[in-house]
Amino acid sequence: FAGDTVLDPFAGSGTTALAAMNLERNSIGYEINPKFVDIIREKLAVKQSNLWNPRVEFVHDHAGADADWRAMFAGLPYIFRDPVQMERKVDPKKMQFGSKLDANSPRRDDFYYVKKITGADRLMLSNEMEIRLLGVRPLRGKSTEAKDFIMRKTRGKKVFLRFDREMHDDEGKLLCYLYLSDKTFINAHLIKRGLAVADSSFSHRHAGRFLKYQEEVKNG
């Protein structure tokens, strides 16, 4: 619940702390690799002011840093060693677990929250990933109304992404279809409500469908 504290015993690059911050939770994370500190600082934007002005504190355990962990582990009474050497079939680099999306391996089954609406067809998700709505072109004079619509629809709700053959625009933004968890298709609704028009600059499977919605709006 909001205000609760999340514990991450393996903090890594700080993704759990970032998610907790975005969802108004407190968090405590442990990480034995000091190289992650700068990455965590950047991810949490410690040097920048933001809406919640969180208090972020880094505590260095000098005793732990100087410890001989290998020797300590070797002295433990129960150490599991798998006698069967299995081939690694999963590339850990492709498993994002909520962190920034790898441009070469987007996941299709994760849920996110919309953190910021930067344009009538551009959004930033809770994992700091910037996306562009595929097949949608902002309509002049309707930009503010379109952003308000997206905000009302997505506020506090889980969203997920679907992709097409075209993955990125000229700016490197990820092109995608945005859905609410109840399968509400945000791209299509923007066009059906006359808040955007169909974008034919990218080839995609919903092109005909979006043009049909556009014509229906045009013909009243």
C-alpha cells in the first residue's frame, strides 16, 4: 500500500527503489557492489528536485565491504552444488524485470503505469521508458484535449504494450499500441473520438482499421 516500505535485498541498479518511488512507497535496498551507486543515483534522480522530494540516503558498510565473502560462504554448513550441468537457455540480458526496455528485446507481457504525458502521442512509463503511439498523428488544435483524455484513461491504471513490425521512429522512440489492463485500445480511441488522425507514415496492421475510424468521425 502507499506509504508502506519495500525491502530489496539485492538492489542492483535500483529498479525496485524507482518503482517504489513512483508508486509512493518507501524502500530500503542492499547492494554489495559499490559500482551500482552512481547508477542508482542517476536512476532515482537524487540530484534533481521532483514532485515528492524523496529523502534518499546512501549508507556505506565499511565492515561488509572489507569482508572476505568467499571465505565466509565456504564456511557455511549447507552449500548446494548442482551435480547436473545444464545449458543456459535464457539470456539474462533479455529479461528486463521492469527496468528500461532493451531496444532489441521488448517484452510484451509486462504491465506499467503512465508516469508522464509528454505529447498527444508520446508518453513516459513508470520504468522511465519513452513511447510513441503507433498509427496515431496528433490533430492540430486537439493536442491538449488528447493529452487530457489519455491522462483520464490511464491515471492509476495498469497498461501494457503491443508491437508491430516497425519498432522505432526516426528519434529512436519505441512505437507501440497502448492498452489498459481491460484491453481498452488507447490508440484507436484517440482516433474514434476525433482527437487524432490515422498516421500513414508507418506501415502497421491496424492501418485500415484506423482509417475507417477516421472516416466515421469525418462523416459524423
